[in-house]
Amino acid sequence: MTSARGGARLAVVLAATLTTVAGAALVVTGAQAAAPGCRVDYRVTSQWPGGFGADVTITNLGDPVTGWTLAWSYAAGQTVTQAWNASVSQSGTRVTATNASYNGSLGTGAAASFGFNGAFTGTNPAPTSFTLNGTACTGAPTTPAPAPTTPAPTPTSGPTTPPPGSGWNPPSNLAGPLNQVWQHVEQTYNNGNLYGFRNYGWDQLFANRGYINYCVRWDSSATVTAAQRDQIQAALARQYKKWMNVLAGHNGFPYTDVPVKVVGWAVRDRNQLQWSDNSVDIYVNDIRENAPQCSEPCGRFFNQNGQYPNCPGGAGRHYDHSLWLTDGFGGGAGGDWGQRIGREYFMSNLGSDNIHILLHELGHTYGLDDFYDWDPLPGQGFVMKAGSAASITDFDAWMLRDWWRHLKSRYGY
């Protein structure tokens, strides 16, 4: 795995707002008279002049359901312009979202999320009521759902040490190796000027105030269905969340959830993409590095001041990282520009819990080092030591938290 990093220029914070409809409940009706009861959380995750991005999470508080349709009305004439992880349509002020093929089944306590971009004029108030499967939201379940008969499974991967609520207190056996790693990083990064570089994944995340946009560079002759497009976004978001989870609640890190959206695709031939909706921007036959390139005016790597005046879709359609999927590519590469891995490997692992090459390259985007020439933990595997671990370990998690410890003051924390 290799790490690549670009020049250092100051990022500018983009405007963002957060709105939650807390405690709103959704009635669920299933094919077998399921006990109803759900909750919906509607959040505006970013906002810019005339446009906004939002995420919606449905939590099923009743019996399991096998499909859902969520509906709401806007009070100020907002319109949905693109969506992911659900099929969204609009008639007048009325918006209807229907589950994708892979997220329609909701067991008791399970949740499904989808996101969208929208347009508005004047004000952008959140909707205050929802219906699910045609029934108005009412509150708690009308009939208590039965308790599970078997305990929830114990996680078998990922960090085992929960992050502390504040301060810096890694396990004693990791403190020395972590200090060695940080000294090495300070001496080697950006010609010894680690703090002068300002396009780490951290800078991109905080410029957006808590979300990340992607563009997919489809470096392949294969076709892509709409279902595969949505599965790619879901897999990418799931892997990203694994890194963000080790920061949530730790040492003042402000984000408990980091939405990840694919806003564009770059391809050689438009006919490779087997969908006609406008859920993502599409860039055709713009070749750079012998591969399809997403619009440079929309890319953070090319516009490190955080301004996108020439992006065709506007600032809301900018992308922070590229996911570069290349036929026949072995290993991976990662840096402030995004991540590159083999197309076949990624597509064959869409349902995997851990896509370990992608996890490794995401670590590089957030500054984590390679360990080819030295080993701070002899005989122990961790995901940033390529090929030695299939999931994020405690040591990986504490290395990421160490970056936050040293960079947090840059963002006012």
C-alpha cells in the first residue's frame, strides 16, 4: 500500500446546519399485521445558498417489516434533486421515499438510512410529520414487540477498548509504541513540516463540518447497474464509519455520525452506467492518469481553499475524496486525494464486514503511516501494517486518536 499527499493550502469551512425531528414516530404496517411503531430522524447535514443536503433515519420500534415507504410534505416549497439509498419522488410539496433493494427489511430495533440533496428559496424548515406505509406517525408501538429470544451477537472484530470520554489515556502496553509512531510521523511527513500540510482527511471533514463527499473513478470497461451503484455507496459508507466510530466520544471529537455520499461518477462511456436518474453527476471520458477523472473544478484536491466556483453542480456537489476502482489493480494507494483499489476486489467484497485494503487506504487519507521499514509492535498485526490484520485493531484506533490529539486545536477544539 502506498500513501500520497498533495500540497498544503488552507481549507475554508463550508456552511452547515443540523436539524433533528426528535421523537417523531412512524406507524408501520406489514403484510402480517405487524405491531406499529417507529422513529424518524431528519437532519440537514449541509446547506449552501439555494441548496442543502439531508439524511433521514427510520428506526423500527415494532414488529419486523419487509418493505417501507416514507412520506412527508415540505412547508416552504423545498424540492429533492437527488437521492441515495432510497428511491425518492416528489409531487408538489409531497415527497415519497421507498426502500432500495438491500435495505427494505427492518427487524425490531433495526434502522435504515437514506440521504438526498435538495433546493430551496427563502427558508428551509424541517418537515414536522411523516407517514410510513400510508399510516401517520403516532409515537411508541401500540403493541409491545416481543423481546428477542436469543442474545445479540458479540462483535468479533474492531477495537475492544472503548474510547475515553476525554483526555489521552491509551492502554499502557500501547503508550510507548504510539509515542514512537508519532515521533516518526513528525520527522518524516511533509519534509518534517507535518503541521504545515492542510489537506488531510481531517481538514476535509472539518471544512464540511462533519460529512464527506465522494466521486467514483470507474477505471474499468464493466457496466454498473443502479443496484450496484447503491451497494458501492453503502459499502463505502460502512467502511468509513468503522474509522469514525473509534473517534466518536473521544477527547472532544464533535461528530457522532459522519454521512458519506457518492455525488459523482467518472466513466469512459456513459452506456456503462445503466441508470437514467440524476442521483449523481456523471463525467464522461475526461481522462487523467490514463483513467476517467471526476470534474477537477469540483474536487477538493484541486481546490484546497474549499471554494468551488466552477463546479457544474455547485458547491454541494463537490467531492472530497475519489474512490478509484481499477481493473486488475493489486494492493492499494491512498492519500488526501482519496483511495485506489482493485475494481474486482472491491466489487467481490460489497457485502463484507471489513474491506481491509480500503480500510488501510482510508487510514492514509487521515495521515496514518505505512510500516514497511519498521515495526512498533513486533509480532502483532494491525490494519496499517499491510496484510497483517483484516480489521481495525486497538493500535490502529489509538494511532488515529493520536492524530486527533495533535490536530484538534487546528479546528478550535
